Amino acid sequence: MSRVTKSARGQQEQPHGAAARTAHIAMLAAFFLVAGVLGELHLQSLTQTDVWWHLRTGLWVLQNHSVPHAGVFSQYPSLPWVDSNWGFDLMLADGFRWLGLAFFPLLAIAIRVLLAGAVFVLASGMRRFWTALLLAICAQLTFAFQQPQPAGCAACLFAILLAVLFQYRRSGNARLLLAVPLLFVLWASLDVTFVYGICVLLLFAAVGLVQERFRGGEQDGASRRGASTSWLAACCGSIVACMASPYHYHAWGAALHSMASGAYGYVGELHAIRFRQVQDYLLLLLVMCAFYLLGRRRSFISVALLAAALPVSLAIQRDRWVVVIVSVAVIADALANGRAKGNLNAPPGRMREALWAAAGVLAVLVGSGAYLLRDQDALLSRVAGQFPVRAADCLRSNHLPAPLFNEYQWGSFLTWYLPEFPVSIDSRVDLYGDETNLTYLAVMNGYISPDSDPSFARARTFLVRHGSSLEQAVLNQPWLRVVYRDEIATVAVRTE
Amino acid sequence: MTMVKELRGVLRLPLLQFLVLLLLIAILAGIACSQKQCVLDPDIWWHLRVGDWILQHHAVPHNGILSRTGSDRPWIAYSWGYEVLLAGAQAATGLVGVAVFGLVLVLAVAFTLFEALRRVSGRFWLSCGLATTGCYAFLFNIMPRPVFFSIILFTAVLALILKAERSGRAQPLYWLPVIFLLWANLHIQFVYGLFLVGLLVAANLLQRLATSAGIAQHRLAALQLPFSRLFFVFAACVVATCIGPYGPTLYKVIYGYAAASFTYRVIHELQPLDFRSLRHFVQLFLTAAAFYTLGSSKKMDLFRPLLLTAAGLVAFRTMRDSWFIVIPAVLCIAESLRCESADVEGRSFLRTAGLAVASGFVVLLLALNLDFNARGLTRTISGQYPVRAVEFIRSARLDGPLYNTLDWGGFLIWYLPEHPVAIDGRNDLYGDRLDFQFYQIQMGVSPHEADDILRGSRLVLLQREAPLASELNADPHFQLVYRDEIAVVFARR
């Protein structure tokens, strides 16, 4: 009797008829649309800092048919440097060659829609439509990706990885694990955070192996006999797959180097979450909700996963997506385990519809965006509202002498817009090293005299932000002459 | 099996438990005595001077006393009770009295938390572990100040609420108005406790509504406490907070603090957790563990999840409020692991008195060995505050008005009372605008020549490393008259 009732309840949760299905698809399409467009209404992707050096590096790779191994475009060309995002840079440069600056917002939209779709699928998708939609909305609100950046792609891949691993645990279908190394080939070329993916995979494998050994706790597909071979193959395959790039094992070296970097102390995006905006609190609620549900439906792997992701994301706000995606996966898994499992075996056609909806929305957005954003001059003027375009034009037209001293926030832009002047600093903190970065920050904050910074001392042209304390310091130097000034930047040259 | 039984027997030995408690107290006291945070807090000094002022005038202030820029602004000493106690301690035994007062507050917080945990869980060792973990997470994030009274009273209020819910009797809650009467005269964060009681009432009402509407009946725990009594207690608590020299004006200050924004950007203790210290992760995992244990209970009530959620949202915002999530979290964990058979009320007076005497003896030994005396405290203060610079100003008879930085304002109120300060840590007195103005000038972001307050000053006392100090060095209107490794003094030419 109770089985019949449960089954009937499960049936009730499925929408009946074409009308309900159409309503769901329409709602999903609206969500993807809003998720894609909302962050790009004011073309924010064109006003962000990092994207420009990715573009410049991508163009360099296209031109030279190789990846850089030293500090290209900077005043430190002999410093070793590994471009961990070379795949992303290549994609950006290729798109730029086709669509110009319009490719930036389009790529940002594409990443957001794909991420929304991946999270929706991870959260059980059409099988539990409302829960999945709510979780995907929450996740989207907490991500805050403002520019087309490798981390967005990494988040998509992370969501897919978790979806695969959880599905494997439920079904025990070893063929699912075949996709994992392929995922890592792509991930390692896009972003250094592939290390997180490897850690998650190792965690799943360890729990799977322990459960197979002791045959206790959760009985699921992944703890069947023989699963250990699949786990070991997936782990080894994935670790090797991460080396399938022009950098080979150096990709791992770069990943480890970035983890040991002192930049966590002084780069804003590497600081902890500040709990000053709504999405920070939303993230906290999502995580606590996941822990609450775990209390009801205990799962060792979920607890371990969440406990590992939580400190990483809270300590490094750039990586907030890690715990958000893990929380979504854990909540979806807890709800799936807590209710009738029949729901999980809903017809695959439903999920396909969701993916088609995402693809359709993406196509419409990209197509209409490409049409609307075809005016390159208008896009460049948007860029000029944030970056020193006119000041850089002045430098170029007046043939002002190198080397240049520039602001940190503008270094990335200048690598693209003013390639004839190698920059003194930009947002590639791993290239410059802690000493150079900290000296620059001390100058910027007025703690030491500007002359103490070697790049300031040897510079012949200075490009600084209008109204900044550094501008004050520059104006106070008797041996500097201001040659250009607008509401964004001031340019000065050495007169000695 | 026999060995386990024997071990359990040993762990239940009162003497062993007594010694462990004594050890924990000794560790806490050792940390407090060696760090000497009780005399390093920049705000403690203005509290001390305000306490003196109250004792001297037999009245509480209503405007910005001891300040030259805020003297005509309205201000109330909302921690007047604490300030009077602190001033009394100083009057009795000087600087050592101030330090001992802080030390006693630290130990009182830890012991209250332990006792609350023991009463909630009925387990000694669990209470020891949770109290130690909880204290580690929040106790040394902040320095001993009026907020410690808030922590103690918050713990007591929550323990009474949990006891009332457990027993199904509202009698323990009748103590709450008395607690709030005391609390509102000691510290402004009584509002956190009031929120706690308000949440209990709201959760009770919501749960009743949900039950009557047939929502999640199989999951919700049965309600024990009658709504009318809870509401009566809450109303009595609100009335009790208005009994004091300032009456309901306290709520105006609360509104002012809630609306402040600048202080949350620059004051260190109001910054969020930076997750570069182990204690921040401990706070995080205690919160997570509390949610996990709530989820694992068979029946749920609305009060605990709502409390943890609200407390989490507040506590992760600023380091100062870490205690606001840690205490409910450890109490929720302790409650979920409660031993029903334990006799939790049975601590005899003699045993408590014995512990107090033994602790006093241990603390005395530690204090003697850790330089926790007038000489050691003075040395510690001199390492952080401009003691020698002030002595120079006094000996050279330099004229004011004085210009100082926010960090040292509180200390100067106490140590240089003849010169009213330009600014100090009373953010409610100066407001966002003035605080921001001072910050901009100090950091060299705004040109100092345009600042009215600095222009009207004849004497400037700054941190040696402050960007403003470099600017004044190059300013012909000012002359550097004193410099040491901490401070610089400029006099207007």
C-alpha cells in the first residue's frame, strides 16, 4: 500500500501533459536568458582587468604557434612564466579575430549560460524541476563572474565532473568514468584549478576504495566489487591527462607554485569572502542548508567533499564557485537519496530537452549579440570609459620614451592596447613575484617613497590614475613634466 | 572490556575532573597574562576615563566629553555600568586592577560557557572539549571589554531558554527581565539577547501556525512552552532594557550603529573573518557541525535553525561578533549529544568555591611568573602606545589643540587628559563622516592642507609610519619636535 502511495506521489511530481512540459521548458529558457544577459547589460566584460592579457597572450600564441615560457609583454622578459590558461587565451584570441571586441560579452554570456545549464543538470535537472531551478538560481546569484574568464569555464567543468562522479556512485556504470580523463585534458588547458578536480576525484576514489574494502556504510554502485579498478584507472588517467598540454608536467608545477604564492596576502580576489554583499550570505545559506540536509541523510563522501570545499572557497573569494557547486551537488544528492529513487530514472528525453533549451538560448543570445555589438567603435568607447585609451594614444602618437611605469589595474589592458611599451606590472602576479608586487603596493599606499620601486626609478614615462595618491606623488617630483591629463589618466615624462 | 569500564570510571572521578578544569583555567589565564590584551585594547582607556568622570560627577554624560571635536555633539555612555566597575578597579589597585578586571572577564566568559554546556549536555568531557574549542574560536579575537558581559549574559539567556524548552516549564525564563535590566546598563549588545528572546517567541508562533495548518506535522517537535507566557517574558525584557539613566535612548544608538558603514571598512575588529587563522576555520566548522546535528535530530523545531541562520549571518560579517555564532553552535551540538541520565544541576557550592580558590591561586602564580604586574603592564603599554611622546609633550609644555589619530585617541583621553582629543574610538560620537575625514587625511589620500581640524591644531601626535607624518615632514608650517620608534610629534611653527 505504502509503495503504491509513494509511487503515486512520485508521479504527481512529474508534470503531466505537453502544456506542463512546455511551461517548464519556457521557464528554463527564461532562466538561461536572464542568467546570460543580466551581468552583461552594461558590457561589464569590457571593463574588467584580466581579460586583456589573456587576449594578448592568445594573439601571441596564434602568431608564434607556441606557448610562452617567459614574461612576454612585460619589462621582465627573462622571468620564467607558464601560461596556465593558454587554451582559454587561444579561444579568446581566435574569437576576437572573428568578432572583435564583441566577442568578449558574447563569450561571457556563453560561459554563464553553459554554467547555468551545467548546474541545473547537476541539481537533478528536469527530474526534480523546481528544486533544480531554485538551486541553479541560487548558484547563479552567488557566482558573480563579471568577465569571460578561465574560472567560469573551470566551474562548468567542475559541475560536469561532479555530475559524472555522483551518477557513477549511484549507477556503478564504469563507462561514465571514461569521460573523466578527457574532461581533464580540456580543464588543464583552461585553468590551473584542474587541481581541485583532481582532488575531488581522489577523494571519491578513496571513499570508494574504503567502502569496497569494508563493504559497510553506503551501498551504492561505486562500492561494488571491481569498482577499485575503475577508480584507479580514472585517477591515473586524469593525472596523466593533465599533462597532455604544451607545458607537459610544468602545468602541475604552475599549479603548485600558485598555491604557495604570497599573493594570497595582497591580491584582492585571493582574499577571503568579505560578507559585505548579498551573494556572500546566499553562499553561506546554501552551504548550511547542505550541512543540514546531510544531517538528515548521512553520506560520508558528501560530508568530506563539503568539508574540503568550504575552507577553500571561504578563504579565497575567487574560488567561491567550488563550494557553491559542491553544495548544489550535495543538496541534490541528499534529496535524491531521501525520496523515491524512481524519480532518478525519469526518461532521459527530459534532460535532453533542458540541454536543448540551454543551447537554443545560447544560440539566440550569441546571434543577436553579434548583430547588436557589431559597432566596434562604440565598444572601444565603452572601454575608454574605464581604461586610459586616450592617454595610451598620446603615448603612441608622441613617441614618448620607454620604459613605462603604469598602474597595476591597467597593466593588463596596456599589454593589448599598447604592445610597443612593455608594462612595469600587470595582473599576472605569478610572473612578477611577491617582492615586485609588494614593493609596488607599498608605493601605491604611500608607505615608501616611489623611488624605492626599481620600476619607478628606471621609468622615463609614467601613466597613472587621475586623482590617485600616486598621481600626487608624481606631481610632487620636480624632475617630472606632465604631458597629458584627462579625467582617467595622467601621463608624465622624466625631464632629467 | 574491563579496561574500558575502568577507564570510564577513572574519567568520572571528581578529582580528575577538578584538575582538568583547573588546568584549562590555568591555560586560559596563562595566555591572557602573557598577551596582556586587557591593557592593549585602544578603547579600554576612554572607558576608564568615562568611568572616572561618572564617579566624579555622580551623573552620566550626555555629550561628547573629553573630545575637542565632539564636545558639542550628543553622546551617551551606554556601557556606563562597565565603566564604573572598571574605574572602581583602577581606583582600588591602579593599572593592575584594570588588568585583573580584564583577566577575570576572560575567565568568566570561559567558565560560563563551560557551565552552560555542562548543564545542557550533562557530560563533563564533552563540555570541556566544546568549551575549549569554542573559546579558541572567539575568545582572543577581541580584547576584554564590555562585550564580554554581553557574551556571558547571552550564554546565560540561551542556556535558560534551552532549559525551559527541555523541561517544558517557563519558570527559568522569568529570570530574563532581571538579566536584561543588568545587561542594558552594561553593554549595548543586549540587543542580541533581545533578538534571541524575540526569535523564540516568533518561532513558537510560526510553529503553532504551521501545526494548525497541518504543515510538516510529522517533522516538527511538539511545543512545550505556552505562547502567552513567552510573549509576556519578551515584553518584560523589552521594558527592562529601558530602565536605566538613558531609558529608551539606547535604541537610538543601536540604530546609529546599524546604519554606520565606514567603520565596517576600516576598523580591524569589524572586518570579516579573513580565514588566514586556524580559529576562523574552527568557527566555520563549528557552525557546519551545528547545522549537521540539527539536521540529524528526528524532530525539528524552528527556533534552533532560525537562530543558527541569523547568528551565522551576523557573526561572519565581523570578527568581533564571532561569539554570536560559536555559542549557539556549541550549545546546539551539546544538546544533540545530551546524556539524559546525567544529573546536571548537582554541582555543590563547596566544589565551586574550591575551584574558585584553586584557580585564584594558580592565576596568582602565573601572574607572578609572566610579568603581570605594574612594571610589566607599563612596559607592554609603552610598546604599543606613545607613552614617551606624551611625557615629552607634558614636559615641554606644548600647547594644543591636539590632533591625533583614531587608534590612539582612547589612550590619550586617559594618559593626556589635559588635551582633549581630536578623535577616538567612540564611532557613535563622531559618525561616519568625521571618521572618514580623519582616515583620508591620515592615509594621505586627501590633501592635509585643506583639513579644517588639522589647520586648527597646534600639536600633532602621529604614528611614525603614518603617511600623514611623511607629509607633515615636508610641510613648512609644521616642525618635528619629537620622534621615537613609535610616535612623532609635530608643533605648528
